[in-house]
Amino acid sequence: MSAFSNPKSVAVALAVSLCGLVSAVHAQDIKIGYNADQSASGTAELGTAGRWAFEAAIEDLNKAGGILGRKVVGIIRDDLGAPPKSIQIMNELIDNEKVDAVVGSANSGNALAWLHIPQQKKVPVMVSIATATEITRRYAKEPQNYLFRVSMVDREQVALLVAYAVKASKGQKIAILADSTGYGQGGARDATEVLALHNVKPVLVEKYGPKDTDMTSQLTKIREAGADTVIIYGIADGSGHVLRSMEKIDYLPTTLGTWGNLSSLLPRIAGSKLAEHLILAASTTEDSNAKAKALGERVRKNFPTLTTFACSAQTYDSVMLLAAAMKLANSTDGEKVAAALEQVSGVQGVIKTYDKPFSKTDHEGLGVADFYLARWKGSSVVRYQDAITRSITPADLKR
Amino acid sequence: MVAILQAVFSGLALGGIYALVALGFNITHSTTKTLNFGQGELLAAGTVIAVSGVMLLAGKGMHGTLDPQDVTLWRYAVSLLISVVVLGLLGVLLYYTAVRPFIGLGGLSWVMSTLGFGIIIQNTALAIWGPSAMVIPSPLGDNVIRIGGAGVLPQEILVVAASVVVMLCLDTVMRKTKIGKAVRAVAHNKNAATLMGINVPAVVVLAFAISSSLAGLAGLLIAPITTASVFMGLSIALKAFSAAIVGGLNNARGCMLGGFLLGLVESMVGLWHAELREISIFMLIILVLVLKPEGLLGTRVAEKV
């Protein structure tokens, strides 16, 4: 009786040979991880918008023959907006999946929780959504900083928001209301420092819990302090509740908010009328060029309710920049790719053509020049312009 | 002045929710000397069930988004009824699986088993609904009503009104009707109640069903204010439990008082220093426990050995 007359041994033999085949194929592939909240917190919509653009970018790379002739594989993980989960995923992606690079984190707090992992293990990371200033700066003094970003940057959006606030407020009565997470408090610090550059001291800095729904007491104090302009530093759900509380106490000062308010949670919580009251910082829109429009349509196939297109564009461009760096380095070695990222130039992205976007000291792909103010109008975000926005000059954008 | 009035309104709305859930703790405690530590998870489950009910009634499917015009009063009421019934049944299930096997055994097995039941419910809900928050507009609209300069949402008035009405009804039932007397008799002495021809197991099951339904009711009432999510229950249940301790776990009126008191303390302290809210609440609890361990309206029970 030959070994193959037994069906069981055939199956075993087949499985063994398949395993060998699969691992052989995997050794050839270039793996890029994606780690962002796609389901849980107020940034889930941002993470989901990024996720489908991530897949689109990889599809495009493979259509063009992959990177260095190797197939690109995306490994997508959902960190549920929880820092411990995000850390666990980062370890898993680097140690078990052996990814060559990581794109991601929608929540700044999550990114700040795992920054040390890719830095120590020398895996380049493209942060395509999270905005905390510290993300690219913490390891800026190391011989090689492995953290890069193509996204809104807190310090840069603060520069824009504060420039507007200082011009909008009569008598420089500006208050800051931030959520109590690392993101909100970091932003409040940035805003206070940038206000100081304009020689303005906020009349009051207040905070609220990320799960709070009634901010009337904080807003009452802000009103009593005489503020006519309020900068809210938080994500969409918190800002939505702040707007509702403002309406409750019949206090609607000029209100400025962050880029996170692109999430449709804002109009859903505050109602579309109140949502229109908030002026927010934005990075890019779908109507800015033909490439953007096409990407928006592709993402919308999988995610029909997309309102956070900026995250899609930034994630797409992040993958393209990584690919360009791998080609330039002619390697997927983390150290070489990170060094190459600081050299890449002429990379065609959706947002713009990146001409030497990164340097040894600056790992931000986008800057205040790429940003503008926007506002909700019904179910979409549109560019916001008034006499004040038109009067803002580069000199006003102190940071 | 307006600020204080504003804080009073916010505190009452919050307090109404705490009071309802605290009442649920009181009902099971007075009949079985046990508490459902999974009350918060039941509350969350009841809420997401009801929100899905509204979505299904509005023809939006399970994971749609609700627009204000989708949430009509009758859809809200029907969903509320569905959620109260489902929660009542869950309460019965909870009793038979997690409480009854341990009654009279001494020890604290029921603490663990009710906690576990809550976690099972939460994870089941997580598998069905996912972790994200669901926004449900209020059936009464979002137009702020001005009272003495302070703004109140119609939903907040509904929360206070509904919780007061439910509490008054329960209070009347407990004090005036035969079934209420039966519940009190069981609470007082099970053996004597059995000898008087009261169906003790039936009364106890009823207590768990009511307790859980109250959680479901509280959840849907607060959802238009806070948004609904699988994780919304824990902090509410913890505050409600604190309210029950402050007011007196074995006194229904005490639990209600405790609920409103905690809600008011929370919003008043928030007016002064937002970050001191939780600290002040738990300081108050410790203070009450030291000075009057049975709670403000509770009666001291002499344990006979």
C-alpha cells in the first residue's frame, strides 16, 4: 500500500507542501501594517476613511508592479481607540507579522502610547491621521527618528486657529476649552504657547472629561470671564456636546475647533444648525483636484458615508511616500527606508507633489501652508472664508 | 444665579437617572439581600436594544444613522416597551442563573456571578452592536426651553418627569396594593411570608424583572442626552449604587433621594471645579458611611445571630 492511498496522508502531505509554499511567497512580499481605530471612539470614521484609502494605495502599487518587483501586502488592524490595544497591535505587527513599515493611528493618545516601540525596533511609521505635535518630535534628537507624518499637526492647526481667534476677538478675550485626554491637554498647551507668541493670555483654560455630555458649568465660567472667542480642543463627539451646552446657556461666542470635527459625529450630536457655528481647521478636500475626486469615489464604494476625506488622502499619500522611499533605498530595511524618506522628492500624491517633504529635523509632510479653515454645511464640510480669513498673512501664523 | 439654576436642572436630569437605577438596586436587595452588579451592563444592553428598535421601526436597518425626523414619539415609546420587556426577561434569566443558586448559601458568590452575567451581556451586545456610540435624537426635538434664563432640553424634562412618575407609581404599588405588601412581606421575613401563603419565588422573580426593566428605562431616557453605547452603563450604575448607599439601600424613597442628591452635588461641584466632581461624590459617600452607615433614610437592621 503506497502512502498516498491513504486520504489522510494525502491531506497531510498537501497541507505541509502548501504551508511551505505560503511561507515562501510571504518571504517575498513587502508588508505594511495599518493600525487605527475603525469602530470605537470619536475618531473611528477617520480611521475607516484611512483604511480604505490604504487598501486603494496598495492596490495601485501592485498594479504598477509592486515595490522593487515585490508584491505589497497590507495588514489591517483595529485598535478600538484604546491605547493598550494599540500597543499590543504594534508589537504584533512588528514582531509576529514582521511588517516593513506601519501606517496609522487615528488617536494621538494611542500613537503617543506606542511611539517607543517602532523607534526601538527601527520600523518606519507614517502617521496619517493622529495630530499631536509630540508624535514626530519626541525622538527628533535621536540619530534616526523613525516617526513621520502626513496629517494635520496640532501645533500647525493651533497656529491657524489662534491667528483667526486673535483677529476675531475684540479685546483679545479668548478662552480654551479642552478635553482631559492627552490629546486635548497637549492641544491646550500648544494653544496657550501660541497665544503667548501673539502676546495674548487666555482669559480661562477649562477642561471636560472625554465622556462628559454637559459642559454648561465650564462654559458658564468662560462666559463670566468675558470671553468672546472659544477654542475647543477635542474630537467630534466632545465638541458636539460643547456646542449643545453653549446653546443651553444661550452663549454662542466665535467658536473654533480642531480637524477632528470632520467626523460626522459632530452634526449628528450637535444638530446641523449648531454644527455650522464651529469653524474648524482642515487639510484637504475632495474637490481640490481630479486625483482627490477619484480617490474619494473609490473610498466611498466601501464607506458610503465618508466625510473625513482628508484622512483618506493623507493615508494614500503616506503609503506612496513609503513606497518611494523603499525604491530609493532599494531595500526594505527600516534604517535605510527611514533615511531614504528624508531624501525622497517629486512623489506624486493626492494632496500635492511632495518635493523633499521630510528633512533630518522636520518629519512633517504637511504644514500650516497646506491648511485652511472650514465649516460644516449640511452633510459636508466646505471651505470657510470671511474678512478675517482673507486678512491672515503668513506673518500671523506664528508657531 | 442663572448658572446655579442651570446646574440644578442638569443635576436633576442626571439625578433622575441615578434614582431609577438605584431603585432597581433597592428592589432586589430588599427581597433577596442580593444586588445585581451587572445592572450597568443591563442598562447599556437595554439602551442599544431600544435604539435599534427605533432604527428598525424607522426602516433604517440595524446600523443606520437616525435623523431627528426618524425618532417619533410612538417609535420611541414602542422601542421603550420592547426594551423594558426584553430587560425584564433578562432579569428573570439573571435571577435563575446567577442569583438563585447562591441564595442563602452565605458568602459572596452572587457578587461574582452577577458581575459575570453583566460581562456576558456586555460582550454579547458588543458582538452585535460593536463598540461605537450611537446617536439618537430626542423624540421631543432639540429646541432649548428657557426657564428663568437657564436652558433645558425637552428630553431632560422628560427624564425628570418620567423618573418621578415611575418612582411614585412604584412607591404607591409597594405601599398600597396587595402585591406590594407581598413584596414587603418577603423582604421582611421569607419564612413567615411563605406561611402566610405568599408565593415567595414568584415575588422574588418579579423583583428582578422590575429591577432590570428600570435599568432599561433609564438607559433609553438618557440616550438622547449622552448617546448610546455598549459601555455607557458602568459609570451610571456605579453612581446609582452610590446613590443607593447614600440614601439607604433598604429604603426605596432613600434611594430616590440619594439619586437626586448625587446628581445635584455632581453638577454643583462642576460649577466650581469640574475635576472635583467625582472626588466630592465619593467623599460624600465615605462621610455618610461613617456618620450614618445605613444611609440617610435607611433603617438599621439588627442582625440576629
